[in-house]
Amino acid sequence: MGSMNTSERWSAHSGSPSLVRADPSNGVTRHGADVVFLHGIARRMAAEVPINDVLNEVVDFATSVIKCDSCFVYLVEGDELVLRASKNSHPEAVGKLKLKLGQGITGWVAKHRQPVVVAHNAALDPRFRLFNELPEDRFEAFLSVPLLSRGRVVGVINLQNIAAHDYTEREISLVSTVGFLVGAEIEMARLEKEKSQLSDRLEVRKLVERAKGILQHDLKISEQEAYLMLQRQSQHRRKSMKDIAEAVTLSHAVKRRWS
């Protein structure tokens, strides 16, 4: 396992992270900047900004506050982690780069719901993996933190450095706090998406049931035969069942109007 002098202390912590006190040499300035940073994220989430915009702002904020060469945000989708936001490295991989839970350092963080800090020689860490999609990347240091909502991992945020870098307790605490803030928003967005998808499925089911009833009545066929007729039309015309059902109901309404 790579150098983890900082992460060993962090991994032993439990509960929600608290911001580390500002360095005396910096007075209140650093602490004030951290508060402004976190308040900005909370305000954007409260304003119901689209989740993709929130993620992009997270990487913008993180790279401006913490010294790093790149920042990636992955979201859990099914049994995979999908890259959904990127800063300073491979924007073309967003939405395309996918990892299995447990794969690489990022997958390990998601699977174990624990942050990982590697200050140098990241490639020597047994969890480290290279991916064909990112062939030229050679990062020496990693800060990888889970995005959590009520104990459930919903994503991972990675900060990476080409040169060796000792991440401070302040940096680890700040990114972890962001992880809790954004994790809750991601979970809410996921639930809203599932609700919307369920509503769409119910609407399609109602349309198909209505279309089946029309076909059964007009053609004097069984429910199964009506369904198979809709299915064949869907495949033949390369249209969704919803489109075919809507066409049947519209045709029926037109006929009734002119009959």
C-alpha cells in the first residue's frame, strides 16, 4: 500500500467530518475561505440547480481551493462508477469512463466507503489501476473521497497530483465535507429521476392498456393477440410501444369523431 501517513489518521475517524482549524499563520483567512466555499455549494443545491451543474462547480471549487492537477467526480449507476464531471484532464471521457465497484483506488473507495490518501508513488499502491481511456496519466498522489448519503455511497471525488503531494488534514476534511453535502443532493436527484421514470412507465402502461382495449373491441381479438399486434408493429416500425399505442388511440378518436 502506498504512503498513507495522513489517511491512516483520517480513516480512524468516525462520523461526519468537521473542518480543521485554520493554520495560525493564516489567521481567519483560510477558515473564512473554507466557509465561503461550502456555503456556495449549499446555496447552489438549495436553488435546485441541475445536478450536472453542481458537479461541475464542485470540481471548479475543489481545484481552486486545493492544489491539484485534476479532479474527477464519479457517480454510482447500477453496479458501476461513471465519470460525470472532470477538471483539467480528459473532459472527453465524461459519461464514457466506467469502473466496477472495487476496481482501482476509486472503486475501492466506493466499495469500502472510506477515503484514501496516497502522497506519492501511487502506482505502487496495490489498488492502483491504469485505464486505456486515460493512457498518458501518471499521477503520483491521490486524494479519493466517497460521496455519501445516509451511509450509502453515491459517488467518489478524486483529486490527483502529477508530483508527490502531502494532502493536509484541512484538505482532506474539506473534500470530505463536500462529499457529504453533494452526496445528499445526488441521492435526491437519483430519487427524483426514479420517480419520473416510474411515472413515465405508468403512463406508457395506461396507453398500451387503452390501445389493447381498442384493438380487442374493433378486431374481436383476445388481449394477448392485441398485445402481440402492438409489439409486432413496434418492432416493424422501429417505434416505441408508447408511440404505437398513441397512434392507435389517436386513430380511434378520429374515427369516432367522423362516424
